[in-house]
Amino acid sequence: MRAIRIWFLAALSFGFNFVVMIYLASDRFSNMPSVGDVSLYRNSRYFIAATAKPAEADRSCSKSIIYFGLRQHWFTFCSFPEFAQYKHMIEFPRTVNCPEVNCSVKVDYTQNAADIIGHDIVVFTDVNEWMKPEMWDWLHGNRTEGQIWTMITEESPLYVPGVQPPAKYANNSFDWIDSYMSGADFVHPYGKYEKYCEYNRPPAIDIRQFLIGKTKLISWMGSHCETLQWDRMKFVEAVKQIITVNTYGKCGDQEVPWNNDQIILDTLGKYKFYLSLENSCCNEYLTEKFWRALEMGMVPVVLGAPLEHYRKLAPPNSFIHVDQFNTLAELAVHLITLHSNDERYLEYHKWRNEGKLISYGQEEQYVRPLNNETQCSMLGKLLNTDLKTQRKLDYFGPRWYGSCMKCGEKEWISKFLHAEDHQRSNSDIWA
Ligand SMILES: *[C@@H]1O[C@H](CO)[C@@H](O)[C@H](O)[C@H]1NC(C)=O
Ligand SMILES: *[C@@H]1O[C@H](CO)[C@@H](O)[C@H](O)[C@H]1NC(C)=O
Ligand SMILES: *[C@@H]1O[C@H](CO)[C@@H](O)[C@H](O)[C@H]1NC(C)=O
Ligand SMILES: *[C@@H]1O[C@H](CO)[C@@H](O)[C@H](O)[C@H]1NC(C)=O
């Protein structure tokens, strides 16, 4: 069973590199190590909660959603005995009641383009390496007038080649996107910082606790070694030339017994800093590599989204961005200075008394594309959409793909970007 699960998770390549590494080893997502306040995060401009209490559905408003694909992960995931609570998500067809809009939605799935005929919404998710160019012709050929196409992904645009339409369909495929970015139709970031108001401010914690046991400088953990846009390993090696970086996981020097959450927390918790290096440098793409490092009590040293995006989305003064330094040596000197000066290091933990982190549980995040809430959100938006004025957008154009141009403004950082003609040693984008 475990062997199968490891195979599955290796193949899964869901992009939650850091989480998958932890999960690889842990028997349940729910035992993830965590420090601080972590609660289920739900945020969508069109968030409509689904409840177990069925409301009387108004038949005339009822709509239908069909998932196209679901090819690679879900059926395997939901059939693991330890995820029995998600098994209903792969039962098709089903009808979901959405009391908030007094309506219901019929949900089905298919891997055959001809089946999309007549459905109100087609959802593309979990199709990454399965879609073939000719499928786009079939899908467009079978598309019903006024049919909404939605793409759901938590990945950066670089890691979802399967849902990128061929050029001739770039501007007439997707109506909506459900993504981490704030401009999406359904917004689901990996995490969020919420400042306390005076009425909900809990008693202050002693942030000196974030010094306890933190004797070491910096660590990194990685399971996907060959990143598409930039050379993450080369960066880690360059940092190692100047300061000691302890590396863990498949791409690191040391394995950690992944089935013991406490050991993971004990291992990484000894470090003041953690290298939160995203697989893609795209606007607003702050993933679990960042949020979980904060949750685990470390100060993330980040390379990924632009500095101003971290300033906008992350807790104030909670991170160190590589682009804040003119050279790598300057960054290293800064880390060493903080390492030997408790008061200055603690400046990076002060936010913990000003607000809290909100993030999804790993399982919830994984099954989100299939849950009632997602389906009811889509229904709610559809009921409020005038199909005559609904515009299709080129989501892989400037607004999304185009936001993944560079990993920093500083000259020295650009040398870690792959050249246009870079040849990968492995054809699997998740290698
Ligand atoms: C999802 O919807 C179904 C059908 O309306 C309902 O039976 C189930 O309890 C709902 N699940 C949740 C978590 O709300
Ligand atoms: C749903 O229907 C109930 C009963 O007919 C009504 O009280 C309620 O206002 C309706 N809610 C919405 C969101 O339309
Ligand atoms: C509809 O989809 C099927 C594949 O399922 C394809 O063979 C057929 O050509 C498509 N129809 C049109 C009009 O493109
Ligand atoms: C898609 O739309 C954008 C902006 O309107 C335009 O620049 C681009 O040329 C269009 N692409 C295609 C393939 O029509």
C-alpha cells in the first residue's frame, strides 16, 4: 500500500513540492506539523457555501457542470482507504444543492469530448499531461453556444501546459479561471495574512519562543530538482558556496524519516531561516513553500514572485527577498548578522502579534476542484452572468503567463534563469 502511495505521489506531481515531500512520508495529511494558527481558508469573490441541509431547489434555475479530464490523480487519490471521506467526490453523476442560491447543479465527468454537448459549464482540471492538440478541435467542435469553460489550477501557468490551448484557440477557449491570482474569477491563494482588529486580537505571545532551539542558520528541502524557468539547484549551490545550507529531501543531502511529523518539525525547526524557492517566478505566486515555512516558525528567504507582491500579500517584515540584495554575498552577510543578533532576528517575528496566517489544510486544497463549494460558486456566478456580454480571455496571455518573466530586478539573479534554448535532462516537467 505504501509503495503504491509513494508511486502515486511521485507521479502525482501536483506541484506542492514541499507538501508532497512531507506528505510522502506522513500517513495522513491531517497530521502535518504546524506552528501557529492555521485554519481552513475560504476566499472567493463568488464564495457561496454549500451546506449539508438541502434546500428546496428551483428546477428552472438548475444547471449542469461537466468535468473534462480528471484523468491523472483524483480517482487514485479518492480511492485510498485513508481518504474515504472524499470518496463521494468521484461519484458521478450527482446533484449538489446550493441553498444560498436556492438552486441545484448536476455534476458529471467525462473523458470524451462529445459528452460536453448541452452542459452549461465545462471544467478543465487534472488534465495536465493528458490533453492532446486534437482534443481542442473536438472540444470546440462539440461546444454548445453559450457554454462556459473554466480552468481550475493552483499551479503557475508554466506547469500546466495541458490546459494551454493551441494558439488558434487562445482567445476563444476559457471564460473563467480559478487560481491563486487576485485577478482570477475564483480566487484561491495558498495562504493569506489577516491583520487582527482590536476586537479579535488575542493575548500577545512571547516571540522569543522563536529563538528556542534555533541553533542553525538555514535549510532547504526539495523534491523536484529540475525546475522549468530557473535553476533552483544552481541557486542553492551558489548559496552553499558562501554559507552553510543544510539540504533535505530528494534534491538535498539528507533524507528525513517522512512518516514522522515531529521529526520534520524538529529538523527544520532548528533553523532560523528556510529557503522558500518557488518553482516559478510569477506575479502573486506564493505557495505552501512560503506559508508553511512561516507556520513552522522560520523566516523564509524567498525567490519567486516579485518583491512588491510579497510586500502586498505576506505578513509585514516576515521574509527576506533575494531581490533586496545587490549580490548574493550581501544576502549571506545579512543572514549571518541576524543569526548573531537575536533582537534583529526577532524583528522578523513581530508580525505574529499583529495578525494571523490562514491557509487550507492540504487535503482540502487538493480536493477543492471537486467539492460542493466550488460547484456552487460556479453555479452562483453563472446565474449572475449575462452570457451575451461574457468575454472569453486569453488566460495564457500577458495577464497570467506574461507575469512569469523574471525572478528579480537585480542583474545577479538573472544568471539563474534558464536560457530560452535550455535542454532539460528529463522530459517530465515535475522531475
Ligand atoms: C455536498 O452536496 C451533497 C448534495 O447536495 C450533500 O449531500 C453533501 O452533504 C454536501 N457536502 C458538504 C460537505 O456540504
Ligand atoms: C430562497 O428561498 C427562500 C424560501 O422561498 C427565501 O426565503 C430566500 O430568501 C431565498 N434565498 C435566496 C438567496 O434567494
Ligand atoms: C466531438 O468529439 C468527438 C470526440 O469525442 C470527435 O470525434 C468529434 O469530431 C467532435 N465533433 C466535432 C463536430 O468536432
Ligand atoms: C488575443 O487577444 C489579444 C488581446 O486582445 C491579442 O493581442 C492577441 O493577438 C490575440 N491572439 C489571437 C491568437 O487572436
